Amino acid sequence: MTTAIAFENVSKSYTVKGRPFEALRAVNLTVEKGEIFGIVGFSGAGKSTLLRTVNALERPTSGRVVVDGREISALQGRDLYAARQRIGMVFQQFNLLESRNVYKNIAYPLRLAGLSAEETLDRVEELLSFVGLADKALAYPSQLSGGQKQRVGIARALATRPDVLISDEATSALDPQTTGEVLDLLRRVNEEYGVTILLVTHEIDVVRELADKVAVMENGEVVEQGSIYDVFSSPRHPTTRRFVSSVLHHVPSTEALEKIRAVHHGRLVQLHVEDRETNHPFLSQVAREHGVDFNVVFGGVDELQGRLFGSLTVELLGTDTAIDAAIEGLRRTATVSEISAAPEREVAHA
């Protein structure tokens, strides 16, 4: 695949009240052309600083940012202006010109780029239709809802036909339904225009719904990255696990486990379900084969990028011998770990 954006050992330092502050620390990431790539992290993780290096609103203290084969972090003047025309940006707070109507907001970058009035009209009409605001051309930002404002922001970002679109918390000011509509629009931007999208957010569910790949940042560093499926189904870093557990309630907390044990006195096992190419029998059939009863007491299974994953906490009832055999049978389709209250019983199978 062709690389659209490459962060090569990117660091950024500031001086705050006379003391050095490292906003970015040796970040290495690659975004391929046509991808939707998400960057998540809690407040202060450095994700917005990293995003702003893509169009040189921030310049690295060290390292390189390469966009479509050009080191944008080294460009100046007209070369930088020309490069920025190929990079659209969508903001959290919309950044619309309140004194101009929707048409003029979208037309603004086209006029700066030197397009004629006729060319501008054609492009603005095309974009208004694309974002579903053909009837709002003469409306002013104050007359629009938050979702409509963000649609205008997306249309404006697409005005100069960029190859890359960067999105800085574009949905965090929106309600859940409007967020879904904006995410659908961004997906269309990617699919119909072939635009590479790099988005930062603290909302892990946004990345889960939209992105192909994700990087997790903490204290200016990338602590985990990979495909959405891999990161969500098997998070390794504690920060990633915190994010994932906030939207996927598959594993019981310590408090929930205590409540479960108070009611269910059989042996408890955790089944980590993955989408494997196998037709082996799963829980109910394995239980029947070995004369074991079972109760699913916690967890769930989700679908992501067309693949299943999840975790089930299951109570197994029967003799120890039968349960041991059932656990071995379950290993054919799941990772199994026993979470019985008795420490000596704890086993784990990869």
C-alpha cells in the first residue's frame, strides 16, 4: 500500500513556566492511503498536538512528518500553502465564520485558492448536496444545529479536494444520534472520495465505529497500535484496556465478580471468544458431551469489522473431572481461564 502520512520519530517540546514539557516523545506511525486511522488518548496524551503536525500548525522539535511523500514539517511559504490545500481539517468547535452564510463559508477556501465564481458555485453546490444541506446555502451558522454546523465544516474541509482529512474531536460536541450521522458522513467521504482520514478523539466508541486502525497515546507516546479488531479483542496496555472496557463490558469488575460468586457456587471460567476459522463445537455442545451444566453469568460477544470477539464468564456445574474435560474441549474455540475463588484451581490456556 501507499503511505499517506508518516510520523518518523516525532518529538515536540515546550517550555512551560520555565520548565521543559514533552508533548510528543519519539512517535512513529504510518497511515496508509485510503485508511481511516484513529488516535485515542485521555486529555493531555498529545494526540491533538500530533494531529496538528500533519498540516504544520505545529512543527516537531525533532523527527519528520511526511505527507504524500513530502516532508511537510520542512516546508515554508508557498510550498507549505500548496501542501495545506491537499489537507482538509475538521474542528471540534466547527470554526465557522459567523458573519458569512453557509455558501460563503464553504466557498472561502476556494476563493483563496483562486477558483472562478462559476467553479466555486459548482463545487459548493456539489458539496452541499453531498453533506445533505442543499437547502441551507443561505442560512447562517447561528441558524444551524450542531450537527449541521459540523456538516458545513466537513464540506469546507473538502472544498479543495484534499487527499487527507484530519479531524480533531469532530464529534465530541454532538449528541449520540448526531455523532452517528457525522460518522456515517465521514465514512462516505472515505469511500466515495477516497480521502485518507486521520482522526483524534477521546471517545473510543467513535474509533470503534469508524476506523480501520488505531493508535493509543499516553504522555506523548504511542503505547499500543494495530487493527481495530486486534486492539479491541486483545488490548495489551493498561490504558488501552481502560478505554476498551469503557465501551465493552465483557469482563466483570472485582465488585461484580464478588456478587457473582455470592450467588453462583460452581466453578467460574472466562471464555475469550475470537473469530477463528473453525467449526468446532462451542459451549452448549461441549457441556453436553461431558455431562456438565452451565450458566452464562456475565459478558457478551460483539462483531467488529465482520469478525466476532468477546468474553463470557460462565459457571460450570458438575464433577471436577467432568469440568476439567469440558474446559479442555472449550479450548478448541476459545481461550479459557478459570476464575474460581480457589487460587489453586486457576489455569490459563493460550
